[in-house]
Amino acid sequence: MAKSKAAPLNAGLLVRKGEAAPSSSEPDASNTTEAPMPKGTKNTVAVTVRLDQERYHRLVGYGTRFMPRRTNQEILVAALDAFLNNAK
């Protein structure tokens, strides 16, 4: 599989300190539920999920739309909670 070429970095991408503004294409945060994330590992169980590259890149891209960024784990836990709540 051929690697795609990275976009070139140029001066147009630079912003002076204090002049940065949030992106205008933010997702609707009112539609998401905040899943309480356990702190530490004492009461958690590790689960591994294997994703193809397309799903992985979409997951990472979705997480970067939030400020602060949502981790893959936060997104997957919220999705799992929504799925299990609808499966009753």
C-alpha cells in the first residue's frame, strides 16, 4: 500500500501567539454524552480493538474536532454506552 504524501508546511499555516482562533467546523457538542472516565487502572479492564486504517483515521480525526481533544477511549466508551442503552 502506497503512503500518501504529507501536505507541505508553509508560512500561511503560522499564527502569531495570541491570534489563534478556534475552527469554525466544530461538531455539535450538545448531541454528545460525557461518559465518566475512570481514573487510574484499579477498577478497569483493558480491551483491545483492532481497526482498519480508514476507521482509525476517521476516529482520530473526529477526536481532534473537540476542544479539548477527546481521546479515542472517550469516544469509544461514549459510543459503547449509547449502543448498550439502545440495546435494552
